[in-house]
Amino acid sequence: MRTRVGARLQAALIARARRPAVAALLAGALAIPLATACSPASGGGGPAANGAIEAIGAENEYASVISQVGGGYVHVDAIMSNPSADPHAYEASPAVAREIGSARLIVQNGVGYDTWATTILNAAPDPARKVINVQRLLGLPDSTPNPHLWYDPATMPKVAGAVAAALAAIDPPHAAYFKASAARFTGRLTAWNSALSAFKAASPGAPVATTEPVADYMLEAAGADNLTPWAFQADIMNGVDPAPQDIAAVKALFTGHKVKALLYNQQVTSPLTQSFIATANASGVPVVGVYETMPTPGYDYQSWMLAEVRALTRAVAGLASTPHL
């Protein structure tokens, strides 16, 4: 089995077993001068020396939103952008801590998904820095079971609006530009929403299975019926061995031809999840790889989400697998 640390277990494990490592990381990062509010580079919360606002998306899907809303007025970096890496097990380096400390705008997911960012921000407070925690923006409790908020079609329009407001506060002369860009961003989500509606109309209640809840919000929006027990999904997400009865129940979904597709986390697999993929293939059930961070290059947030729902549509309607985007 993989050794991924579960989203909600991560903070506790860091505090208990890895406190010296985190302290060393932060000490090393903060010992080097940061481009914070007192630095001429940031101008007390204004644009950087080159005229662009330094901004960070903790995950590259959020960096995509910032880039589209801010345009040439922002310089955006993404911390987690490797589609072959496991975001839940990410460990920030001193270089990342310095980068976050110097940014004027940060967008992070929350729900225990990127607690490393919160740790760094708390260690380098800056009243001029704008931080958008998507969990808080959406009013979600810490107990929210599924942290993959960006797969919910209702999430990113709110994020775009919040980014526009934050950038306007940093750079008031371009407030109208940011507001218009946020509207354009939301308009470009029409194709994804239309594809979700078309799937829902063509395949209402389509039965599917998943290895973990990466795309569950999208499946719900598409009207699909996820037959995988939640306990199994949560165990796989948190790196816990599922109960034998849950393993048997999920395998029976394929051998009994009870589902039309298997969606699995393409970024993180284990011998168990690989065995489910093999069983699905042997049973003639198409498989669809879904991602936790936006595949790059070649995608922005909107085209990525559209590609995911199109892959789901091909699987359910045409018996075609899309293991990789």
C-alpha cells in the first residue's frame, strides 16, 4: 500500500512526529530576508518592482484562476503542479516558504488539503497579504469529508470573484479590469456546465465506481450514481487499508457489470487500486483517470474540467477508456 498521509491526519502527524522538521523548514526560510510588506519590492502590498503583483496558487488549478483574472497585472506561481505527485503527501521546502512569504496574494484550498501553506503563512504574518482560503470562502466546516472542492462547478466562479476583489484591493486603478476578467473566466465555464447538463440528460443516474472521491463533486453535478461505498473511498484517500468486505463489494461492481465506468486517481495508485483497474478492464468496464492537480502543459482550468467530463461521457456512452488526459 502507498504511504500517503490523509488530509485530516496530516496536521496532527506534523505536530506530533515531525515538529522539528517543520520548525527547521520555517527557521531556514525566515532566516533569509523575505520580500514582505516592508520590502521595496512589494511596496507595502502594491505591485512588485516589475509592475506585476506576486501571487501564488497553492494548487495549479487556483493559479490558473489567478492568471486569468489578473492577466498581465499579476505574476503567478503554482506550488503543487506535478500531475505525477501526490498532493496529500506534499512537503514544502524552505524555498517554497520564502516564495509564499513574499507573495501579495495567496489562494489555497483548505479543508486540511494544504495545511503546509497555513503553517507557513502563520509563521510569516503580513497584514498586507491577501489570503483566499477556498473552504472559508465557501463557508464549509472543517469536517467537510471531500476536500477536492475545485471539481464542484459552483466553486471557481466564487474564487474568481474573490480573486478580483483581492487584486482590486492591492491595485485599485485596475479594479474594473479584474472584475471584467472574472466575468470572462466564469463565462468560459459554460462549455463545462453544458457538457455536465448533456451527460445528465443522456445518462441520468449512470452507475459508476471510484477509487477515491477526487471527482465526486463533478459526478454529483452530472447526475451520476457513485456506487462505491464512502468508507472505501475515504480509506483510499487517507492511505488506510479498506475493510475486506468493502474491497469485495467494489470488485463485485465490475465483475457483476453493475457500473459503466471506473474513475480512479491517476496521480496516486497502489497495488490495490491497480487491481481494481485490472478487474475493470477484464470485465469490460472503461476506466477514466482523474487528476488532483491540473495536467500541464496544454490545459487551463476550464479546458481541464471539460476534458474530464468528456472522458466520463465517452466511458459511459461509448465504452472508451481514458486513463490519461
